[in-house]
Amino acid sequence: MSEATDSRLPLRGVRVIDFGQYMAGPAVAMILADLGATVVHVDPPGGPLWDTPANATLNRNKLCLRLDLKSSDGLEQALALIDEADIVIESFRHGVMQRLGIDFQALRAQRPELITLSIPSFASNDELRREWRAFESVVAASSGVFTDMGLNRVLMGVNPSFSPLPLASAYGTVLAGSAAVLALQARERSGVGDHIEVPLACSLMEGLCYNSIEVEGIPERYKTQREKEIERRREEGLPMNISYDELQELLDPFFRNYKCKDGRMFYVVCPSHKGHVQRCLKTLGLYDELVAAGLPEEEDTYQPSSEWKADAAMGVYPLPKHWADHIAQRMKEVFITRTAKEWEKRFGRARCPGSPQRWLQEWMHDDHAETTNLVVEVEDPEYGLMMQPGPILWLRDSAEEMLAPRARRQVGFDDAMAALVAVGDSRTASVGEANDDGSGWLEGVRVLDLCNVIAGPHSATYLARFGAEVIKLDPTQPFYDAWNTVIYGMSHMRSKRSLLTDITQPRGRQILEELIRSVDVVVWNATDRQVETMGLSEDALRAINPEVIFCQLDCFSGVNTGPRSNYLGYDDLVQATTGIMLRFGGSMDTPEEHAHVGTIDVMCGFAASMGIATALYRKYRTGEIGRVKTSLTALSGLAQMPFFYDYERRGLFDEPSGRYANGYDELTRFYFTADGILLLSAYDTDLSKFATVPGLEEAPETPRDELAAYFSHAFLKARASDWVERLQAAGIGAAVCENLETIRAYNSRPADGRTGIENGSYSFSVYEDHPSGHTVTQLDPYAVRPSRSRIHPLTPAEKYGASTRNVLRGMGYDDAEIDELIDAGVVSESWSRDYLPT
């Protein structure tokens, strides 16, 4: 809530009514408030439905009001608030708001400029699940989260495994938040708002899209030692019962933990970048030794592996087991000679990704977290001085304003209304001349994508679904191996044109600057040091194109500079740094990466897109050009929101952790049934409802310390799906623990050029004619569902370099000039003979 008239926060003047409960709805409004919007949060008469200290974070910078929407006075007051709003947010089941008398369709008919946002658990066109009582864990179980915890859990025979990370709400937050601001910036041009639905189940699936993709006939070179061991055990009928220590010896040496002199584990993740591997080995003093021992440095790893000089290559993932074992053993012997803190400094200064394992409680009080304001202090009226997550995205010219959030403040209706009226009317002057042509929110916007790996390029492909034209620029010689570029690129290269250019050459730099002059947005995942070195600082970029918006993503940045701001890193390092790996593994001796590929990467990509939308809104409204910033570490707070806080009287940081966690308590946990595993998700207030569930009538009278045993026996008497039907009919949360393979199999169709939005909560397309030559099954772009604006289906990812000639022609180069540039090595049309090197 930005009350200062001289505020530079980009969403100043935007008025939001937040009816959201639990996490996703309030979190969207929290981010809008952090960015300067005036937000009124509405709770029921008894207060928030989720009683947690996390509400102090979720409702910071907000005016909090209690209304009884079931009363005529309360409804009248709610409608009066909405009449002053630009954006209205709700997060209930399908139809709940309408039954309460708040009909978004009718409200938008009266005020077409209004933006309304619904964040249900399941899609409104999912007839099976849309009426379910579905908290976070129900969505997670239904979407395969607990049964697809990665190769480690498969090999250890732990399935399912409970995780308290609110992935559905976290992904839903950044997707819904980005959608709201994209609609807001589009309104500046069209004068028309939109109604948007963003189901949590669909958001979760989009967050897991790198995990659910299926590539038939993937070449053998991409199979890891863990995948080969799973295949061997299945073929030979052996149990999946491998120990944690045995599992470590199946990991790549550049993608695992090592014990240091102080007993702390240090996580290294640099397996797919030749330069990072070299720097890692040189930092450890092992490079010359291993090269002398024959570790190959293949010049071109994009040629078929059968043509390599040896069976391995430095900087290629995965390594053959004999090399992996030898390198890992030597790395163990060296890591134990220094403390984790020493290694952190050495790796950081050497530009090599690595980090000590930390608990969340440690991270919240870490010097880097405090210096950068990745953690901020808020004086809450209930809990006193609190440590809370800092901003998840910011515009650099106004970021300092975000570092002293106001505590939530309880107000009455008159005060809430007065605050909204005082802001004034932020509706665009063109409302009276609305252009409701149903186009995408970003039609006509051109984006230059300079990114690699996942977070950055995923943000750009997300923009393409709203009509943005995206050009992906990569070097003529790849820095990363094909695992990181081609396989990940099948997801984040969709609907992009690929251009290969060596920007270190003068003519390549000229092409880069010509492109920058032609686009509206430039996106790059790089540290401040890299941005300066590349000549893309604020002043340098302004000299090339003063109107372009620059969005920067990196690993460790906050609003201010800290000791690790320029360290390189990836998703996994953020997990190690912020306590996620220790939570997942359960102890300092057994840390494990949260196994979903891109857990925080994709979240950060969506946040970057929200930042771009925010900068576009401010540009259209005021003419100001902003530089957007976010980081993987900034998103770690959202990924851990239910327990990312500290204050003097806080209890233990004792949320579920470790591979054998099966829930929170006897009312929210896994139970075996006659044919599978059930996730029960109930609260104490639900106990009386069990009396109406056939087969569970005695639960309300069962002593609490005997309830788990009672449920364990009772649930074995029927199928999981039958129990879900009975429990949901009684208004009790429950779900079958599904897996991604089954979800994909039951919800796939031949690619038909549609977005999948019409298919409910789960939707995949099968591309039998994929440019890779493989049959590829991928999740559809279907989580964001506007009622007015268009969503573009995503086209399959083309081969890297396939559009080099086409893009250059569009820039005015003729074929003779392009041929000369190719001959000179300034541009290239391909990295390899095959789309996916064999």
C-alpha cells in the first residue's frame, strides 16, 4: 500500500480488493502491494481461514477488513469496495463468489475495465474435481508431486514421500500475479480489462513441465547412472532398496554433496558447462592431475558421441561411471581439507557454482540474506519484530522503497473506502474508447532472449503465449552441453526463433545492437558483473535503445548488493543455500535436492515475466523505462512461505522433513487403501464430518492418539478412489496419489493447434512430427485462462539456429551477406547435424 505521493513504485495508484484466503490469493495481492498497489484484504468475520504467522507476511502492506458476505450489509460494502477497484482477487472453489452475490461476469459487464482474477484449486471446467475441497496437499497428490519425487526416491523405494513445499500455491501465485499485471498493461492500450482464471492444479503442472515431458527414443548418452540402475533392477526383478550412501555413488561428481572439514556438506552443481567443470577442478587443484590421467576435453560435444575421441568429455552430463567414481573420490579427499565457508569463497571467486548446505533458520539470519534484503524486518502488531521474505521482484529505480514494508493494519469499512478513494482513479483515459478486439495481451511486443538453462528462457517462452514475438540469441559455439540446451530447450524454446551469433566479434556485436534497437524487452540471466562486462549497463543500454526494458535474472541477488551477489549458481544451489535440500533430505548428513527439475527455476521465470509486465505498465502509463530484477534466491521465500518467518516467540522450525515424512499429523497424511495410496487432508474442525462418511463413522469418537491406527485399518477396506468420493461428498479433503506418467497418459491427445484450456485441469499434446525427429509429449500452455484475450498455442521448439537466416533477412541482410557472415564464423545456422545429438 503506497501512500507517499512521491512514490516511484510502479503500481502506485492501482487499487486491489483481495478476497483471497490461504496462500495463493493473498500472495498475489502481497506482491502487488509490495510493488505499490493499494490493497484492501477482506477476511470473514472470524478472521483468516488459515490461522498462521505466515499471514503477517501475506498481508503486509495491506489494509485488512472483516466483512460478512453472507449478510446484506457485508455484501453491499464488498460491492462498494469493488466499484473503486482496478483488480479483484478471489481464491475459492468454482461458483463460491457468485453464490455469495459477487458475480464477476456481471460486474465486468457494468465496468469493462475491471480486471477480475480467480485462483481455484482445480479448473472450473474440470467437472470431476471443481467442487472438491482441495487444499495444497490435495492438489499436489492429484498432480503427481508426492509420487514423482525423483530418481533418488525411486531407487530408495520411498514412494510416496510428503513435501511441505507449497508448490501449487507458489506457481499459482507468480502465474496469477503475472496474468493480472499483463492484463493491466494491456488495459492501458485497449481500455478493457479481463476476467482471468488460474487454477492451482494447472499452475503446478506448468511448474513441473520439465518433469512431465516425454521424448520417445531418447539417445542412450543422456541416461544417467541412476536411470540405468533403475532399468537394471526392473529387468532383473530386484527391489528398489538402495541406501543413501550407495545412492551417492551413482551421482555425477559435479552434481553432488561433499563433506568438508567442519562436518558441513557442500553442494557442487556444474556438470554441463565445460568452463564450470574446468574452474571447479582448478579450484580444487585437480585439473592438471585429471587431464594427465586422461580425462578428455572434447572440442565438439554436439557431434555424435560415437565420433568422440573417448567415451567421455569434460563438461558433458552424465559421465561414465568409471570416470565419475574416480573424480568423485579425488574430490572427496580434497573437500575434507577445508571448511565449507572456505570453499564457498573459493568457488564464488572462481566463478564456479557451489554452496554449503544451510538450514532455513540459518539462511534467514545469514549475512548475505540480511545485506541484500532477501530477508526484511517488519514490526507486526501480533508477533512483534518479524523476519520475512524480501521482495520477489523489483524495478531497480524504486526498489529501496520496498525494503520497509508496512505491517498489516486492521481497519473498518469507512477507512478502507477512504484509502481507495484517496488514491484516485487509475483507469486509463481510453476506457471510453475501448478496443475489445480479443487479441493477446502482448500483441506487437518484441522480446530478445539472451538467456540459458531454465529460468530466463522459460520467462520468454511464457510471454509468447500472449502474442509476444520472441527471438532467442545464442552463441555460435554452445557453452552448455546438449542436455542443458536441447533437452531443456524442448520446453523453453517453444514459439521462438533461434539465431546463433558470436557477439564477441565486432560484426556479431553489431547484430546484437541492431536487435536491441528493434525490440521492446531484453531478457538475460546474468550477474551484475556479467552485465557490465557485456556492455549492457543502464547507461550503455540507454545509448543503444532508450526505450527498451531490460529484465535481469540471477542466482543470489537481492535489492542491495551482498557478499555473494556476483556468485554463479543454479536452482539446486538455492535449494542448498536456503534450507530446501536439508528439509528434503532430513539432516546435514543426508541432504537431497528437491527432485523436480526447475523447482525454483520455473517459478523465477514466471516472476521475471511479472516484472516485465509491471515495467510495461509503467512505461505505457508514465513513459518511465525500468530495469527489472529478480533472482532464484528471492523466489525461495515464496517456495517456503508457510514457514519462512522468524520472531522472538516462534516455535521450532519443525515442519515435515526427510524422505519418510508422510504428512503433518493423523488428519493430513498418507494412508494405504485396498488398491493404492490415499492422501487425507483434514482439519480438527472436520472431525465431526467423518460421522457421515460410510466406513469412518466412529472417527469423531476415537481418541486422538488412536486415530491414525483407526484410519489405517479402515482405509484398507475400500479402493482409494472410493474413499475420495466418500470423503469429498462429506466436505473433507482427500485425493488419490497419482503419478505424472499416468496423468500424462490419460490426458494426452494428438497435437491439434489448441491451447488445452478446454480440457480441464490436465492437458498434454503429442507431437508425432516434432522437429527433433522424436515423438514428444508436452504439457499445454493452459494455466492462464482469460475470458476475453487470446492465448496463442505454442509451436514446437525449432532446432537451434534454424531461424538465423530468416531473422537476419528481417533485419535487412541479403543472402550473400549472410553467407559471408557464416563463412567468417560470425553467425551459424546449427550447432549439430542432428537436432538431438546422439
